Amino acid sequence: MKFLKIGGLIGVVALAFGIGFSWRDLRSGELPSKATVEKLLGSPAKRESATRIFKTNFNLILTNYYKPVDPKELKYSGMEGLLAALGDPHTIFLEPKTAEEFSKETKGENEFVGVGARLGRDPVGAKIMTVFDGGPAQRAGVRNGDVIVSVDGEPAGGIPLDDVVKKIRGKEGTVVTLEVMRAGAAKTLKISIKRGTINPPTADGMVIEGTRIGLLTVQQFAQPTTTQFDQALAKLEEQGIVGLVIDVRNNPGGLLETAVEMLSRFVENKVVVRMKMKNGREEFAKTFVGSKRPFQYPVVVLVNEDSASAAEIFAGVLRDYKLATLVGEHTYGKASVQNVFMLVDGSSAKITIARYYLPSNAEMSRKVDEEGQYVSGGLTPDVKVPIDVTEMTNLGDPKTDSQLKKALEIIGSKTAHRTN
């Protein structure tokens, strides 16, 4: 059952019941009496309490609506409308199930049953872009760059990538057989893998084939992301990288604390954001002392319009302190900070508590037109590179990823300059 949001929930309900209570007065051609009005709205003293009005109208709906009403559904609809009335798309109500999923996401708990690999598109099937450390696929011998041509004997070519993923996933403990093409192998290989529970990393890395440049992809800024970032970076440096590309494209953000921790690897005791709180009060988030790493190679950060919140902070702070070059397209433009307030029944309210400003103090709030289309805001990259995403585009593969290709060119020019 759908109910009106509280943009005008209280007013609409009051009007509806006003018509009902005073119908006899109107029918007789008289205005409602003062007693009738006060019976509906309460005395002037009581009208000062918005809480009382809300509770009164809530109970009136439950008592008088012509068919049964689920009190919980009505309450949740009211809460959604209450927060929606603020006109802030980032201040929202989360029902218990959604609140639980959101909590798991911030903890980096995105479990599924599969083999533990991130796939991309390929003309003959699906390309293994990243094999997760310690997962079933790695233990079975699957490698980055392998191309899946069949799953359990069914061809993987010519079908949507999502359908290939569905074929690979299944019940925990069951076996799936992948037929793969591998560079340098004379014929295809058949690899049987026992499916298991996978918790994909929020940050993982690889050395781009044919280069000495590392690609470190950050999917979101969750609780375990800093540790995973450190581990991935250490492995890349062990392989002797001469440059690093950090990819935060399509990263919706996450925890400010995680962004601060990760930035502390680059710079210490520096302002990350200035937060303007209620009543003009200001707070500052700064990087820690003692966590800085010696980045002795150039760093490029890839961004796009779906890079938001903590992802924008991470990229923007690195650029403001001249520690990285931003490549790609403008970011989303989410210049606000939210706190999550847990409610008694497991639901929660995510409420904007401040607006934030990067060290440069640049205005980055997203602005849209009447149709909701982007007008301005976000971070403008140092090097703008559009990308035409087609069925064969794989982010992370410089052969089809024009933004990554440009990042490699920038790092190549800087490392060549250092050598000469």
C-alpha cells in the first residue's frame, strides 16, 4: 500500500479529516464551529507540538481508513516523507532490511557464492580481469587475462556478461567447470572449481600487462578498505612498479574515516576537509602522523561522474596537495557529510550533518537543471578524457579503456623525463 509522503502528509490528513468532522456544518451552510476545529486540531497550545499532530493524524488514519492499514508500513512511509520534505537527496530513511544491507556495505561485507574473480567482456566469452587472492579460482589455477569460452560445456560467447556470471555462480560446495583460453597455451584448458562464499575486496591491484605500472582499483571506502589498499600496494611495489594508477571510477564513496586513513599514506598532519556544521560551527578532519609511505613514482587517479563522496575527497585532496594527476571526467559533486542514526526497530536515518570543503576551498556542490541533468559541480580532472562505453569496453584494460590508456601515457612521460 502506498501512502502520501509527508511533504504534505500532515496537511492533507488534517484537511481530509476536517471535511469529515465538519460535514454536517458544511451541509447546513454553516462554517465549522470553534469547538469542531479544536476537536480536530487541538487547542492553540497543543497545536505547537508537531509530534502531537503527527501522532494524532497517524492514529486517525489507523482508526478511520476504510480498510486495514499496516501500522509499520504507514510509519515507514511517514518517516520517508518526513526526511524527503527536507529536499536533500542524501538525507534518507532506511527500513530495517535496507539499513542492515547498508551497514554490511560499510563493513565491506558483500558476500556471494561464486569462484572469486572479476570478469570483463571479450569477443569470444568473458575475460578474467582480476582473480581474488585466496579464492576458489586462484586455488584452482585461474589467472588474470584468461578468457572463459564455456561454462559447464555451454558457450560463453555472444551472451551478455551478466548471464555468464549467473552461470558461474551457484550453490556453495558445487563444482563449475570453466573452459579458458590462455595466452601462450596451444589449446584451451578446462578448470574445475568448487564454488565458495566470496567477500570481494573493496581494493585490489594488478600490474598492467606489458608495463611496470600498477593499477589499484578502489571499489568503495569501507572499514577494511585501508588494510586491503595497503596489502595491494605492497604487492605491487614488490613487483617493482614505476608508476601507479588509482581507479575510483564508479566508486560511490563510503566512510570519511577510511578516506582520511588512506590519505595518511600520502601526507601527514594535513587538512583533508573543513566541515561546516549547524549554526556555522566548523570542524576539521586531518591526516594522521606516522602512516606516510614514500611514493617515489608518479600517481594518477581515474575519476568519472559516478565517483562521489569519499572518492571525491580522496581524489581531490591528492590533487590539492599536488600528489596526483586526475584523469577522466567530472565527478558527482556530493559536498555533504552524513551520519547514520540507528532507530529502535533496526531502521535508521541517514542525515546530512555538514557541508565539506577540500583544502583548496573550491565549490563542488552538484547543480542540476529542471530535468535533473548535470549542470556543474564535482571535481574537474586535470586531463579530461571521455570514454565511449560499448559492449567490448573493459575498465582496467588499456586496449578498450581510453582513460586508463591516457593515464599510462602520462606516467610514461613522467618516468621518461626522470630517466633522461
